[in-house]
Amino acid sequence: QKILEVGDLEKLHQLPRELQNEGARIRQEMETLAFENYQSFLATSECISSIHQKMSDTSRELTTLTEVLPKLSEAGEEFCETARDLQSQQRLNCKTLEWHDSLLELLEVPQLMDAVVRHGVSNLNFYEQAFELHQFTNKLNKLHPNNILIREISREVNRSMEDVRTQLCQQLQKTAPLQVLLRIVGYLRRLRVFSQTELAIVFIQSRDAWLQSLLQQKGALETAYTTLTNVTECYQNNLHEIIHQYRVIFSADARSYPGLQAGLDEHTSCEEILHGWVFYKVESYLGLLRAQIITIMDGAQLQSILDGAMYLSMSLGRSGADFRGLLVPIFEEQSRRLYQVATTRSVDQFVENLHSFAWERNQLLVSHTIDRPADELDVPQALETFLPLAHLTNAFVDVFNQLRLCTPKSLRSRMVQHTHVVVASLVEVILSMNDTVSALPAAKQEVFRDFVKCFAEEFVPFACSCVTELFQESSPLLDAASLASSLRAIYAPFEDDGLDAETRLQRQLAEVERIVQ
């Protein structure tokens, strides 16, 4: 354009050729340049392709990095948190190392508590150390309520204190003086597990278990007499002592703690618990007495048991539990049963001996066969003549001697009535044998009449006098003449009393008429 503005026409005609030449030159140069720089162009093309590929890869990596960066941030935060925790643990470990000795002593508290509890069985002083350790752990637990170690130690110590409670209750079931029992109850109170009423119940139940263990130590007993003797002796030695210990311990507690007795009155007082237990023991003893005494048929054993039971009742009377009035019906009934059984057995034996007796003179006894205890009624010697009468008299003497010291006067009317029935039955037996003996020879009939006379005039009065002496009465309790009057008809007609025949006949008729009436 600039050439056109300033050039002439000739130059303008030459311009296309010049432009063509210039174009050919440029193309030649370009070809030369391309030929000379062919490798460079290839390298540049490859470089551009590589750069394009790498830019694509970089773009993808950047995209991935963009996605990973939040996770990396979170991991970094977790790492920082872990680092802080590790740093805290390191500081804690350093502090733990610094307080190692103190922590070791603290960790040994449960083991020390177990050792103290084990030794407390043999020595109560160790329980003081147990209470000190318990108080120490409770204080630590209050100061550090969120500390896991302190809570665990406190839990183990509390578990050991439960063993202490069990051991103390077991100690109450052993032989122990009052001072030791006071200490044990004091320890149980410091545990604050039982109320006053519950503690009183635990104490009385434990001492009752100890009392039962004393009875079990004697082993199985063969006879009712040894059973009652051992139980009575055990109660005599220990029952009043338990009552005394109970009252001393719990009356002292009520005075030592103001307001305690008022709390007890709302439910059950300690004294009512004691009364209930004493009532239970007395009832159980009386039940045992009723069950066992029926097999005791020996007067000396019955007297021994009566003395022991009366002494036991009097000893409990000092504690307000005298039950002697309840013993009277039991021993009264057994005395009556003993007398009834003994007399019934003697009557049966007498009847058996009577039927086997031969009614001959050569069978009459010469030696003394009747026992004569000192300070007793004189036994008529005539009763020793006939063997059945001697055995019968021995049986009566034996039963009266047995009952002499243990028969209450309230049995007088029943025993007198029973004696009347027994003697009357013996008279009936002899009367029934009269018809049998009347068919025997005259010599045997004479022996039988002598036997009947001895029975009527010697044995019947002797038996009546024994009953009178048994109850220490001044006047006779039984009419011997009336009991034996029916037997006179057997031997009276054959007696030579110095009367004339008419008078003797009148008497015999009057006697027969009285018998018939």
C-alpha cells in the first residue's frame, strides 16, 4: 500500500514479480529452515504432546488431591489429638512415677484389708485396723469420686467389710465372755448394717445357735433320762447367762445413744424380743419334757429330773421367767402314770403267782424276802410267809419308795381312788379263787385260809398305811377293814376265837348278810 502511494507505474509493474520472487525465496528459506530444524520441530511437537499429557495428569492429580485434602485434614487433627493424648499420658506416667511409692501403698490396701480380716477371727484387735482402713477408703472416695482406681479399692474394701460382718456374727455363736460380746456388738453397730431391733434379733439368734451347739456336742443320747438331764444341765449353766448378757448389752446401748429407745418403741423393743425368745425356749423345754418323760418309769430318775427342772425354773426366776407352775401338771401326770403302771403290773404278777401256787405247807417261806429300806414303815413279817404276797408287797414297797419324794399332794384323791380299785381287784381275785380251792384237800384249804387271813389282816392295812404315809397324813386315807371285810367269810368261820357256837353263828350270818347286801 505504501509502494502504491509513493511509487511509479513501472515499479508497480515489477512488484508482482518481486513479490513472487520474494515468496519463492521465503518458501525456499522455509524449506531450508524446516530441513535444517526438522529434529527440533519433532522434539517440540513431542514436548507439546508430553506437556499436554502431563497437564491432563496434573489436572487429574489436582482433582484427586482436592478430594483427599479434607481427609488429610481430619487425619492431621486426629494426629494432633493423639499427640496431645500421648503427651497427657506421658505427663501422667511421669506423675505416676513420681508418686510410685504412695500409689503402691494405696494398691496394697485391699490385700492389707484381707489379711486384717483373716486375723480378726483369732484376735478382735485386728478389727480396729479394718475399721480404720474402711474409714480411710471412704474418705478417699469422697475426695475423688470420679477416680476409677479409688472406686475399685473402695469396692474391694466394702466387700471385705461384708466378711467382717459375717465373722462377727459367727463370733456371737461361740463361747465368749461378756466383755468380748460387748466388743463384738460394738463392731456390728459401727458397721451400720443392722438397726437396733435387727441387731438384738441377730444377737439372740446367734446365742441360741451357740446353745444348740453345746447340746449337739454331747452327741446322740440313748435314753430319755440322759437327754433330759443333759438339756436341763445345759440350760441351767447357760440360759440365765445369755439373758444377763443380752440385758447388759442392749440396756447399755439404749443408755449410750440418746433417742435410741424411742425409735425402738415404734416397732418392737429389745425387752420384748428377749421375752419372746425366753418364752420360746421354755415352751420347747416343756415340749421336750412332755415327750420324753413318758418313757421314764423309775422314781429316782423322775425325782432327779424334777429337781433339775425346779432348779432351772428358779434360776430363770431371777430373770422373771419362773415356770415352776407349768412343771407341776407334767410331773403330776407322770407320777400318776408310774404308780398306775407299777400297781397294774404288780397285780398281774400277783394273779400269775397265785395261779401257780400249790397251797402246800412246804412252799411257805422261812427266810426274809421283803426289802426293808431305812426310815420306812415296818413290813409285817407275816407277809413273808407266802411267796405271792411277798412279791406283791415288794412291788408295793418299791413303787411307794419311788414316789415318796416326787408325788404332789394334788394327786392324793386320784391315787387313793386308784389304790382302792387295785386292792378291791385283788380281793375279787382271791374271792374268785375260793371256789377253786374249795375242791382241794383240807390241808390245802387250810393254807389258802391262812393266806386270805394274812392278806386281809396284814397286807391290806399295810397298803393303806403306805398311801397315808406317802402323803404324810395323820388320819388314814383308806378304810382297810372295809376293803377286806368280804374276805372274812373265807377264814372267819374256822377261827377259834373263844366264843360259843351260837355267838359265832350269829356273827357268820351277819357277815354273810352284809356281803349279800
